[in-house]
Amino acid sequence: MATDEDFAALADRLTDSSTPMPKMSEVSTGAAAAEHGRELMLREYGNEEALDAVLRRAGRRRLGEQPKGASPTVRGRLPEADFAAFKRLEERTGKKQSELVREAVQLLLAEHRIGA
């Protein structure tokens, strides 16, 4: 475990003007940065299929029956008081808004006995 002395030594090295700094390099932004990132990931994972598998695994599980494509989306408006309460629920549960909405829809469908 690092000690205060270790951190002090690191701070000394990082603030020492004689410490060599890495050479500045070209910075990519936008589409060029995205392309560079994809190339890096392809080198890491070897091919498109392996990369796609990793990217799919990283997200939430697929909601529909189709293997790809956007899930159906529902939008709605709430009174400010309800939205404030919804935000508090989001903070309290640690769940994302989309998770809470899916859970609420499931509860409503169960209450009306309209199962999926």
C-alpha cells in the first residue's frame, strides 16, 4: 500500500521541471477519433466479429426478439412534481430512468392482467 512518503515522492517527480515530458502528438477529434478508436479495438480483438461480440456483451441485454436494431421506444410527459419524485426514485434506487420505466410498465401490465 502506498504511503504518504510515496505520494510525496510522486508529487516531487511530477512537479520537477527537469522531468522529461512526452512529446506532443496529433490529437484526433470527431469522426477521426472514432475511427482511430475502432482501429485500436480491432487490433486488440482481432476481427469485426470478436469486436461486435464484446460490444454487444458490454451493453444491456437485448429487449426484443430481433438480434439487432433499435428497441421500441415510448415517450411521455410528466408534471414537474411527478418528474421530481421520479428523479428522487432514480437516485434512491440507483436505477436508470429507462429501467424504472420498464419496471413501471411491467407492474401496470400485471395490474391489468395484460402480460407480455
